[in-house]
Amino acid sequence: MEMLYQYIWKYRLLPRDLSTTDGVPVKVVSPGVHNSDAGPDFSGARIRIGTQEWAGNVEVHVKASDWFAHNHDSDPAYSNVILHFVAIHDRRIPDGHGGYIPQVSYQLPEAFERLYGRLADKIASVKCEGDLWRLSPLTVTNWLETLSVERMQMKASRIIDEVNHSGGDWQQAAFVTLARALGFSLNSQPLEMLARSLPLNILAKHSNDAFQIEAFLFGQAGMLDTSLHIFDEYYQRLCREYLFLARKYGLKPMRSDLWKYSKTRPQNFPTRRIALLSRLVTGGFNILSEILDSDCDKEVFVKLIDLPPEGYWAEHIDFDKPGSNLASSLSDGNVDLLMINFTAPMLYAYGSAHGNPDIAERGLDIWCDTNPENNTYIRQWKNAGLPCASASDSQALLQLRKEYCDRAQCLRCRFGHALLREASDASDIPLFSSSPTT
């Protein structure tokens, strides 16, 4: 039932006269982004409560008291929840500041619940996947090619926005983009925030001191606290060094609870990624120039990006946690993901912004020459019969799922349009049927 209420919130299937349990009018400006990992159900939501607009997280439960049953009251990740959306209002939720989190209670119409009972098994999947066999190969190929370019343009647009935000500094934009890519989805947002909080012109003044660069990055990440790891000499030295640097430059660290360690192997811990980012900055950060001056095939990129850990991080997976087999920072699959999410979009964005189609085309070529991702979405499409031979295909399929299927944009999708047109031309063919058996 909670999944249903998340679905209701995600697609804004709500009455216009929504209000809190205290009778204050509520307007959903944006429901936010659905979070499938640990933490609140929706992030980045914008809600108007009365005359004031709020931005933050939204949590969804069947019963308000589930907040306590799920131990959210003791989890700092839920400290920025601006609205609690529930079916049953059986408790008020303290906000930690002497007040209560605004709460909306909504009961589904009986007819809607009956309909949901028939569709519930389809909410997490693609409704037309059983009919994709009807599509012509030309329709599939043309649409996937278009989606691939569309996704590249979206990624490039984000990079150009970063360039504009940094006053035209392409190296700073590359630093932020690479940091985000090193998060490999789970920690992409906090690594992006970390890179934004430390301009390269500050780091450049200390780029010849590897230890100071590590102190900058781990300190800004909110990972340094003198009361922790008191017998770890390296950690305590980092704390002292960061305190000096933070005072010198007026720095304020991020919240430490933003980092996620669950659902990832120790090799991919955020501490390991920050250690790699520190190595890439030490000596000066010029990776954009390097990839522009080379053909940037995978072998070249590995030499640029996969720097072996040194010193403390050659022997530790986390603070005070020794590890083994740490000779390499990145697996082959992670290198492919960095080619997909950093190198190719950077080249495309740079070439597009500077009117150089050859550089932009190199970005598209990298996707064609790189292995496809292997995740739940891609496996679902492959099981439905769609081709996925390269990163260009997998990026197209991710674009299809995230920008069309998940947004219920079937009428904007060429697959949806083709199936609907066929259904209208042959009324005896059911729209969502199973593929034929042999």
C-alpha cells in the first residue's frame, strides 16, 4: 500500500483542494525526485503550505506512526522533511525544533483502489514491454539513435550550466562533472556538492602538497572529527590540517550524513572515491586538456584516471579500516561508466559550445565504442527484445525509461505512438498483450 501512495504522490494524482491535517492549504509545485535508496522517499520537492513555499524532502507512509516504526525519528537523513504524506493520520511528527512536520492525510477513492489491484504488478515496469515485438526494426533503430543523442544533449546541457555557473571556467566544470561521475549514482550528489564547495583556484595553491589536498577534500566532506578514530594518526593529522585550512579560507564542511555506504562494496566507499579525487587534483587538475589533446580511447583514459592508491589509502578501505587487494582504484566496469558519464559528455559539451562538431562527434563515438551498462532497467529492456550492444544503446534505453516511461509520456514516445496507431487500425489486437509463443 505504501508503494501505491508513493505512486500517487509521484504522479500528483491528488485533489486540487489539498490541505494539511491542521487545515492549511497545500499546493504541490513539484513532487521531487523519487529516491529508491536509503533516506526520504522524495528529494528536491517544492511545496506551498499556506502562503509560504518550502523546498526539501517528502516522506510517504500508510500510517503516520510508521515514522517511528521505521526509526526515522533517530535518523538525521530525515531532518529536512518538509511534508509527511499519509493515508492514516494517527500521530503528529515532531520536527526537532519544538513544532511538528506538516502532514497531509489522503484516502483513496474505492474505485481507484480496485483499479490499482489490477494494475499494481505493472507500476514498477514498462506497460508496453509485452508488445515491443510488434515494432519494426527501423522504428526501433531510429528511435534509439534519437534517444541516445537526446540523452547526450541533456548531459552536455548540465555541463554547460556548470561552466556558466563557474564564470566560464571549463576546468572547474570538468572537476565537478568528474566528481559527480565518481559517485557512480549512489554518491553522485554529495561528490558533486563537495567539488562545488572547493574551487580549483583554491586547490591549485596547494596542489603540490598531497596531504593538504586530502585534508581539503575529506574535511569539506564532513568526514573529519577529532573525537573519532583517536588512535589513527593519519586521521588526526587530517583533522588538524583541515582546521587550519578552513580558518584560512572560511570553509564550512558538508553534512556527513549525506554519504551512503550501504549497497556498495568497500572498494567503492566514498572515502576511496575522495582519495582518488585527491590524487587527480594533486599536481594540478588538467584532465580536460588531456582528453582534448588525445584520441581518448579506453587505454588512454585508464592512464589518466585510474591512479593507484598511495600512502594510507594503499592499505585502507576507510578510516581505521585496513584492507587488501587495493592496487587499483577502479574496475573495468567503473572505467566504462566514467567514459560514459564524464569523458563523452565533456567532449560533446565542449565541442558544441565551441562550434567544433568533430570534438562533439568524438563524444558520441565513445558511447558507440564502450560496453553498455548492466542494470535492472537495461536487463528489462533486453528481456523485452530490444538491442543493447553498446553504451549508446544503453544510454538510449535509460533515456527511454526515465524520460518517457516513468513520466507516462507514451504519446511522446515513438514506440507508444506506433503501438497506439496499430491498435486504432486493428481493433481486434489488444494494446497490452503478450508476445506470441512458438
